Amino acid sequence: MPLHHRTCPFCEATCGLEIETDGREVVTVRGDRNDVFSRGFICPKAYGIKQLHEDPDRLTAPLVRRDGELVEATLDEAFEEIDRRLSPILAEHGRNAVAVYIGNPNAHNLSALLYGPAWLRALGTQNIYTASTVDQMPKQVSSGLMFGTMLSVPVPDVDRCEHLMLLGANPLVSNGSLLTAPDMRGRLRRIRERG
């Protein structure tokens, strides 16, 4: 059976995965022991890839509404429908009449990282919300005030630090997500072992 090496898309920890497939079926999801970052560790969320892949409600093609029903369409048809419906809204009410929400999977999608900013500039709205604005904004605002930009979120060197102080966080629950530190339990244990 084919074995695919991927990065888990569910959080910033970016754990390495080995996904074994049989045709279109996901057979197993395991941590990639050769991944230099996660060293084979994955949290329970990573097993959800199989359920996500098999979810009968998972979208695998664009949908457009025709006669009150959502039906599959080609990408060209979907973009034509977007243009047909979105352009009049923008023309009549201005660019800020629309809002955009960007979720976690965009951070792990090369197309979204490359073309998303260009699309957002073309759209021209100031109403942009993200997974970060929902759950990380205080850290990003404090980073912006301390370091000059909200994108300068400090990531501690958990593997080499002598002392780690956490305030208002539980990396065992978040799996070290914003720390970008998979297997946080093991990393904390190794800090103690180093004395």
C-alpha cells in the first residue's frame, strides 16, 4: 500500500504524518518518526484526517445554488457565479460590504499562502477575520507592540531553554500549537531531565 508523507493541517505544530492508503481509502495515520520536528509524535487531532477524508459532507467540488438547490459545478461556473453575485454588491455598497474569514488550513496550503494575499488586495475589504483574530489576537497585539509587527510572535526554543515560564496557557491541551512544539509533554519532560 502507498505511504504518503504529509504535514498535519490542523494546527501550527505542523507534525509530520505517514498516511497509508489503499486506493482512495485512508488505512492508517501515524506520526513520521523521521520528521525532524515532531519525531513521530502526533496528537489525537491528526487521526481526524481519516474521518475528514471520508466525511460524506466533505466538499470535493464547487457548489452553486440553482433553483434553490446546491449543485456541483466546474471551477469556471463557480467563479462566474461569484462574479455575477459579488460584483453588484461591491458596486452598490462598497468594498467593506463583504467580509472574509480565513481558517487554519490556509496556513498549510501553498496556493492560499501565495494567492490569498493578492485576492484579498483585489477584494479590497478591511473586514478580514482569521482563526488568529478568534484565539490568538492578544499575543499578536502584544508582539506588535513589543517587536514592531504582529507577525513577530516569539517562539521559545523549548528544546534548549533552561527555564520556561508559561502564563495563561496550557500547552498540554493545545499541544504547543502557538509554540510550534509538537509533543509538548515530552519536551517539558526533557526540560526537567536537563535539570
